Amino acid sequence: MPKTHNLQPITSLEKMTEDQIHYTTLIDQAMRGVVRDVLKRTLVSGLPGEHHFYISFATNHSGVRISEQLKSRYPKEMTIVLQHQFWDFKVEEQYFTATLSFNGIPEKLIIPYAALTAFADPSVKFGLQFQQSELFEVGSIEASIPQDPVSLTPTEEEDDGGSAEIISLDSFRKK
């Protein structure tokens, strides 16, 4: 006599299709890791060739540290360009920092990878867009992020009078 199995029918299609592994979140975290690795390489070797980065982030994310002036000007999202003029560049596991000049005023930015909304390197037509959700434990991020942004004055050697360029990434987004 063949062995039979007592199989229970699936009573809800929802149970069958629910993603309990959270693939989308895992992919999003991996893509943020790609950005971190690219920034680490840039920290060590500089920007090779024509490479440069457009980095968009949610300014209202709890871990972002920017001046009140920038926060009031960009209350939801901001895009920065890392190309020729950025200083005090540091790359950590949960965030990166850079000082950029806005209308001749140096501003230190502290940006957690969890706040990123998009990353692009237009020199090679590469771009990533991220989910808008808390992917990391906010408490662990905030514990490792300095609390107050610091306006720094670059030395005469560093300051060539330029300013940061803020652009829209709409032209790089799929429609």
C-alpha cells in the first residue's frame, strides 16, 4: 500500500504569497552596502577618471545632521554632488560625512546610508533608488552619529571659491 501524506490545503492565498524573508529589504540593504563600498574606495583612491556621484537623501531622516539653514531650504530631500570640491570626507559603517560649500559657506553633512533615496554615477550611467523605510535600527545608527553638524571654514588651500551643486535626479529615474 502506498504511503499517504496528510496535506492540509492552503486556506488563504495571502499566506502563500506573503514574503516572510523580506527580499526587498535585503536587496535594498545590499544596494546601500554597494554605495558604502564605492565611497570607501573613493576615500582611499579618490575619484578615478570622470566618475562623480549624485547622492540624494531624506533630510528629515532622524540620523541626518545638516545645518538648520539647509534643513529649512530642503525640508524633505536634498541631492549633493561629490566631484571636485568636498573636504573632510569620512566613510563609516552606518554613515558618511563630507564638507561641501553652499554659496561660499562650508557645511558639514552627516548622512546615514539609511537616509539615502538615490545614488547615481552619471559618468557610467549607473544609478540606484532606495526604499523609503527604516531598514536599520535607528538607535544603533544615532548612537554612532555625531549629534551636531559643524560649519567649518576651509583653509585657503582648500577653498577655490566654488560651491556645491544641487540638482534634480529626475532625469536619471525610470518613468
